[in-house]
Amino acid sequence: MAIFKLEDKHTKSVAIAATCLYLCACVIFFLPVEFPHKITYCVSILTLASLWLCPWEITLALLFSTLGDHMGSCHNFIGQMGFFALGHVFYVTYFAKRYFCKVEKDRKLTGKAKGYMAMVIFCALTLLAVAFTRIAPEAPAGIIRVGVCIYASLISIMMVMAMLQRSSLFALGAVLFVFSDFILAWNKFVEPVPYRHYLVLVSYYLAQWLLFIRATKFRIAPEMRILRF
């Protein structure tokens, strides 16, 4: 349930308006023009729109992501990681509630479904293995290294839960989020990544929009839904 009420007939127009503003903010961010903390503008637009369009868990996830962006703009890595970790907690909360209230009741445990679940778990374990063996050991010992391990665990759980929603948009959004953070962490702790600025932020902004738009009542055409089992 969204924090504020909005009639269904207005959902499409508000979602499209929020998307257009979000796109404009993303374009402005990549322009060579300096604004104070301009990295926070984009996701804050989705956060505001989510008050009317999305369940409260998504609103809080986007809010903490915005705060994480702000901490990143202040070069406070611990604060950035901490706020994004809280954001993932609320994404996981939303996905878990949605899964057990809706998806699990409708899903048939076919061979295809079992294979897909095995693939999801394998991907998450592979991600964790890389995080714990390649990235975390390169992070400074102490709170940052522990935080990296906790964050890697949270985002892996988020990805697993998102990919079990029977939604291509949720799945793609989660995968892009993981990709963005993986590149960010690899560049920060292991070795420089070419074009990291665009790889991290384009995938991150697209991920947040996909998670946002799928959590609204604005639906894509049935023929675009590819994860159906």
C-alpha cells in the first residue's frame, strides 16, 4: 500500500511524469555542469513519486538509496554503504512479502521453475564467493571489510528474492543493481575499471527505475513478460 492514496486512473500519468523527470535529472547529472550533490536528484524524484505509486517498503528503499547517494557525494563510503544496505533490507522485505502473499500461491513447481531457482541460487553463491575471496580481502581491515561482507550478503539476498518474483523487470533491475555495485567495489578495492563512471551510474539509475516502475500499478504489455513459470 502506498503512503498516500492515488486513484488508479491517475497512476499511468503520474508514473510517466515521474519517469520523464527522472530521465531529465539523469541527463543533467551526466552534463559537465556542477550542482551541489546533483547525484541525489535522480532517485529523490522516484522517492517522491513512490509516496503515491509504490508500497511503503519501496518508498523507504528509495529514500535510503537517496541518502546513500548523498553520502557518496560527500565521499563518506561507510555512510554510503550503510544507507544502501538499509535500502536493500526494505527491498528484501517487499520482495519477501510479495513472494509469500502472491507469487508462491500461483507458482507451479515445474521442472523449468526448479531449474530457474537453481540458477538463481548458483548466481548468488558465485557473487558471494567473488565478494568474499576477491573484493573483501582487498578492503581495509576493520569496519569497512566487515561492511563489505554484510553488504554483499544483503544485495545477494535482494537479487535472489527479486529474481523469484516472476517479473522480468524486477529481475533485470536487481541484476543491474548488483552489476553497478560490483563494478563500484571492484574499482575501489581491486583495480581500476575503464569507463567505471558510466558503467556504475547508468546501470544503477536504470536499476532503480525498473524496480520503481514495476512496483507501481502501471503494467507493461503481457507479451513483454518473459519470466512466466
